[in-house]
Amino acid sequence: FFQRVMTGVTLCARGQRDVVVPVDGTPLSVVAERLCNEWPGTAPSLFVSGERALSPFSDESLDNIARDGDLIRVECHRTRDVVCRDSDGRVPVVILTGFLGAGKTTLLNHFLKGQSQMKVGVIENEFGAVAIDEALLAQAEQQAEQVVVLDNGCMCCTVRGDLLNAFEAVRQQMVRSGTRLDFLIVETTGLADPVPIVRTLRQTPGINSHFRLDGVVTLADAKTISTRLAEAGDTRSREVYQQLAFANLMVLTKIDLVSGSEAVSTVSKLRSLSDSSCQLVAAVRGALPGKLLTELRAFTLDSVGAEVDAHANTGHGHSHHHGHSHGNGHAACDHSCSDSHDCREDHSQSAPHPDDIGSFSIVTPRAVDQLKFARWIRKLTKIPDEAGILYRSKAILPINGCSRKLVFHAVGDVVEKDFGPDWGTNESRESKIVFIGRRLDKHWFTSSFNDCTVSLIRPSAVASPWASIAPSIASFLSSRDAARMSRVDLGSFHSLQMPLGGVGSHPLDNDVYLHTCAPVSMVSAYMNAFIASQVQLATPCNTEFLFGKPMAFGSAAEVEACGITFQEVAETLDSDTQSSIIEFGWRRETVVEYIGSLSSANSVSTLVKACYENNGDIDELRFRWKMSPAEQSDLEAVRVSLQLVGGKSTTGVYQLSFHSVHPGFQVHIPVDDHRRPLFETEVLFHRHHAVWTHLLSQPEPFLRCLVRIKPVNSADGPLQNMCGCC
């Protein structure tokens, strides 16, 4: 690459200045540490000396590798520069995955032998949970590969039953011993799809409250990886590509078995298939610094935000992996780009990415509508085939009236969002979102995302006399009148985006009072969606509310979930379908007792009803929610059934569709004929399911559902699916 220097060995990397070091007994690992200081923001991934490929963690001395005048090529990766906040008390978890024979167990053993300060646990996929310190974690999980299918069996609702049991066993042992683990490693089988494990960790409340996902580590055998990718061919084996696409740290093993040129070619191939933030390092016989595993922190808000900024600001999907510059990375997109947004992608190579895997970003000086964006997120879990396969997505987004950044992250169909740090005083507020996947249709993603955006309302630098008094006045107003007040000036608008506090209410007369628990702008969007959906409220009656209790909301997330449901109904509205909100209820003491005996008891909800009106005739349909023990060999669970009461007394025959309305889980149950006395479903609630956390959190437990009703003989055809998961 560069002119040789005869008084030492020259270390060179693209985009970096040459470093000359004397040829002596210095270990290569020490040379690698020096390069981290010489080349800020990067770290060596691989050394190539002649036809030898060498790990940057090798203890081999430099004088055994090169001589004066030699040139050593260095492949580099970008290092993370993320503020590490204090631990939240949960045990960090790393998923260790990779192809058969890639060296996962070797790396794991090297890590365990090389550290003595941390209390480490391991969940071994083939053999259950295995104790590293038997006195700390004494358990013996039997081998199990059973998949527990929740809800209606859609792919977004599958979890590993044995994995849930293993996490619970680890938790219980920590409680019994009184000692908390510092770190937990989940080692998967050779071709395991990492997404269900990510889903289990991120979306199971009983697990997520004690464990947090820190990152995914993927191992690839330098000798066989190219062959394995070629064998996948056009079938694009899901596991092969997802293990690479979802990696936060990729370890290229067995580099001592390939030539330098082969190693460089493999590194280039892997980089083209991985996320731009993924660190890639080479290792021999599992020799790797422990901190690479224990300090990933890939799923923190700070990490996601830093990755979005790095990608969007450079406009490169994979280019910074190579440690050199390719220019500004901007080019005309294959769709119409208006002045309102900037679509950036990786144009760093003259040819398309291998295997059609690539990334692009959208940067626009607009905010997102919170409810529309939440609806769009749900669509990402069921992307049309022609739009491609989305592996990962991440974003930093402004919301009008909110001082904090909305941080979004998707891994496969596991999508999450949360509020991050405040926007800086002089920081430019703009939406930045990154997409990584295969054969992505940029037009589909760009247009659908832009539909969620609104004009940015910037905070006013001039103090408003209304800003301080608007919340006090709004506490006496309905949400409709509070929304009118928010339009007085910018000060009022921004002050009313902070919920007043308390329980929100949506009564049957629709004079809603929801700005206690949700921003006024979200409440306005909620009401617009409710009106467009034509949904009826059929909540239970009591002595205080003879015609039905108001819907109660404890958080903005609950308002958002209900608003999304109304949006989905409005999108599929037809003349013969009528929809109602119902609430199945239980006594709290009944729920507490039932959760303690899932495997041996039944539970039936209160009776609820919904009406269907046809030319002045009204049919009343009544339902109960029933839960009974399910036959599960490895996981305690209950099966859901619906008791359909009085079906033979109606004038018509109806199709039904039940949809849960909750931010933490979705249950979809289609019923082909309402006259069935008992309709057994495929919906299973295991002991760790979010439904139990939801029921126990309420003084009067209830499960809110939307029920859609349509005559069997409708001229419009059968009941239309409301969303992609139906």
C-alpha cells in the first residue's frame, strides 16, 4: 500500500497515517493497544503479514512475525464511544451464537478461565442452564427444544419454553443464595435464530425485570464461513444471515488455518452482511479480552443514539468498517426525494452489496406524530414480501412539545421505543432513522415513514404568559377544550404536552379526560381515530354507571395502544362490520389465587356483551373469557377459550374477531360462527406471560378487547383481517 520504511516495520490501514515500530520482542497485542491510541476511534480487527493472518490479541512477538522493512496490513473497526450509565440492577445478558464448529464453547471456556472477579452464569442451549459456580447456581435444566406458541401461533409470538424455565431457575437460585450474578451468557445451538431469544429477554416482563440484554456475539469460522454462505444460496437461510445481521460483536475464528488474503476477503464479506455498528475481531482458540464481551452495552439508549448519529451523519451503511473514507456517500435515490428529507445510503462500493444486504438512512427536519409512528412500528412486524427483509432499524426522533428524544430500536420483529436524554439547547431537532436488511424497498420504507411525520414545532425562545397557568386551567377542562387551549400559543402547546397526572377517562358520552395521563396532541389523535373507527363502547355497567363504565387509562402507553386499535379498525372499515370495546373482568383475589394454581384450575371472567344493529333490529351477543390448564411438558400454561352465550337466540349468524388492547401483548382470536357454546383457541398464556403482570397491576383486574362482528352471509365477503398478525 505505502512506501516501505527500512528501520522498522510499517503498520498501515486505509484512512490512517502509517505507524512505524521497531522489530523487537513486543507482543502483537501490545502493538494493537498502541494503534488504538495512534488511530483514535478505531481498533485493529486483524493483522496481515505476508500470507499470515494474525489476531490483534496474539501474544506472538513482533520479531517472529516480521523484519525490518516489512509492511503489515491492519484491518480496523470503529470503536464505540458511549457514556456508560450506572447499572439498573438487572443482570446483563450476552447471547453467544454462531455456526456449528465455529468455536463458541472454546471462546466461552477461555473467557471463564481468564476472569475471576465476576460471578458468571451460563445457559447452555443443548444442556439447559449450567452452573459455573455450583455453590452459586445449583441447577440442572434438562435438554429441551420445545417451542411454546402463544396467541394464534404467529411468528412474532413464539418463545422458547426451555429458555423461560432456565431464566427463572437462574433468578430463583440468586434469590435463594442471596448473591446476584454479574453476567449471564446464553450459548445457542449451531443454527439457532437469535430473534426468539431477544424477544424472550425484551418482551417477557418476568424476565426483563431481572435481566437485560447487553448484546449478541456471533462467531464465524474463517475456514468454512464462505462455503456455508454459498450453501445457503438463493434460499438465504434465515439463521445464517440473521446471526450475522444481528451481531453486535463478530468474532472471526480459526484465522490461523487460512491465508492472509483469504482472511481479508472473509472480513470484507462479513462486514457487508453485518450492521455498521458491529465490531469485528479475529481470534485464535478463543483468545479474546473479556471486556469485549462484558462491555458491549449495545441496547442502551446511549448506544442506539450514537449508532444512529454515526450512520446518518456519514451517510454510510458499512463504509466506516473499513477505516477509510469514500466521500460523502450521497447519491440520487431511486425514488422521489423532496427537500423535506435526505435519504442516505452506502454508495461506497461500485457494485451492489453482496447478497443484496445493505442499509440506508432517512434524515428529515420534521417531527413524528406519536400515535401514527406507533401504528407504523406495528406494521414493521409484518412487512410485505416485496418490501424486503428488515434485519434491524434504529432511530432518534423529535416529538412536538417533548423535550426528550424518542429512541427507537428494532431487531427482527422485536420493536421497542423509549424516551432518551433531552435535546440540547443548540442541537438540531431532526428525525434520523436507519434501516438494515436485504433487498429493502427504499421507497416503501421512506414513504411509509414520512406518512408518520408532521411539521416540526420548535420551542419558543420568548416566554409565554400562558405556559405557567395553562396546566392549572386545563385540569378543569375536558381534553377537547384542553386541546383548544394548546393552540393559543407555543407556550401553551408545549406546557400541555406534559400529562397532568392521574387516571384518564373515556366515558360513553365521549367527553374524554385523557390529558391527565397522555400529551394533549396524542389525545387529539386518539379522538380522531376513535371517531373514524365508529367503534362503540360496551363496557360493563354498575350502580354508578348504568349504561357502562368509562374506559380508564393509567398511562400514555395505554392510550396509545387503544388509539392504534382505532386506527386499524378505521383502515379496514366496511359497511357490514360493527366493532365494540368490551372488558372481561375478574375479582382481584380470584386472579391472585388462580395464578398460584395455573396447572390445576379453571377461571372464567364476568359476562360481557356487544350488540349488532341491522335495520332497526338489535342482536345482543354475550361472551365470557375462560382459561383452563394446557397440556405442556416443559412450561406451565393455560389455554384460552371463549364461552359464547345465547347464540341461538339471535336473528343473524355472525363471524367474530377478538383483539386484545394492551401495549405489552397482542391476542387475536377469530371465531367463524358465534353460535358455538364454547370456542377453544390455540392461545396459550404461560406463567411468564405479560397478561399476568397486567391483571395483577389493577385493583379491579380486566382485559380490554375489541370485538368485531360481521354477518356470515355479508355481501362484502368474510371478516377482513385487521392487521398483519391476524
